[in-house]
Amino acid sequence: MTNPESEINQSSVTTSIASSGTFKIELIKKIGNSDKKDLIEISKSLAAEYGSRSLLTEKTIGIYFNREGTLPLIARSHNNIIGYIIGLPLESLSKEPWARLDENYEKYNTIYTYAFVIKDEYKGNGYAKMLKKVYLNWAKKREGITFITGHVRLGISSRFKGEIKVINQVENWQGTGKVFEYYRRNLDPEKIHSS
């Protein structure tokens, strides 16, 4: 018989994969109930930019953080969650027409960056840059993964380092009224890791 109190306070199962002082990045194996409230609160800052579909819920946390094949990382400062980045296999987005139209769909070589957010008060001090760098390095370590894709506001991908290609533009992304671009980043342009 399970104890309802222990389920309410269930801790996340994570592995610390990078740290600097009081800042650390953790790879999520399973998000516990103790961290869900913080993740939902942080996701609210995404809604203005990406629309209400970017808000996390109890259900979507299970889908994006606890599902096999995803690449969810959280950033902590003084043991408090200050941000996260979630990568999903492109094929897990089969209900999205743009995903099915991607030339790499069903090749199982692409991770889609579903969400990337740092709390406003922690922006500008390198935490977001470190989280993104660790995310890209962990994606490279995934067997068979050659590409990262995502949707960002028009012009943002031109600031990215590496081999970036804009695939298309969406005039009204998720009903936000803003123009977004769908980009692809080649993680292995020199084909060092290809067989």
C-alpha cells in the first residue's frame, strides 16, 4: 500500500551533470511532485512569447520530463529551480504537420527543442548560455542524433553559433501574432561521429 503523503512529497530523480558554485544543471530521470509547482510557475513566462500551449501542466510535465527518449534538463541556483530546457525526439511530435514535413522525420536523428526558459531575475549572468551549452553537448552524446531543431522568434537563430539553417517561417506561431522561424542545427557538420 502506498502512502499518499510520500507521493505528494516525492522528490525528483536527477543526475547532476554540470555545476559552478551554487549553480548546477541536472539531467532529469523522473520529475517528482516536489518540483512540479516550480516548473509550472516558470513556464508562465513562456506564455507571452510562445502562447498558452507552452504552459506546463501536471500532464505535460509527465510527457516532457518523464518520457523515454526526451532530454530534459533543469537549472538550479541555491537548490531552487531557475530554468529548464526540454528536448524531444522529432518523431514524438507526429501530430504537428511541420514535424512530419521535416526532411529528417522518421530518421530518428533529430531532437526538437520544445522549451527553453530561465527566470527573468537570473538572465544576463551566463546561466542560460551554460544550460544551452550543456544541452547541446548532451544531445551530441545521444546515439544517432545529428540535428537539433526548434522554433524561435524571427532573427534569433542568426545569433546561434555553429551550422544553423532556417527551414521555414511561421507568420502566426501558436496564435501569438509573431513571426517565428524553424531552424535546424547540425551537431556534427564535420561528420566526425557518423558511421
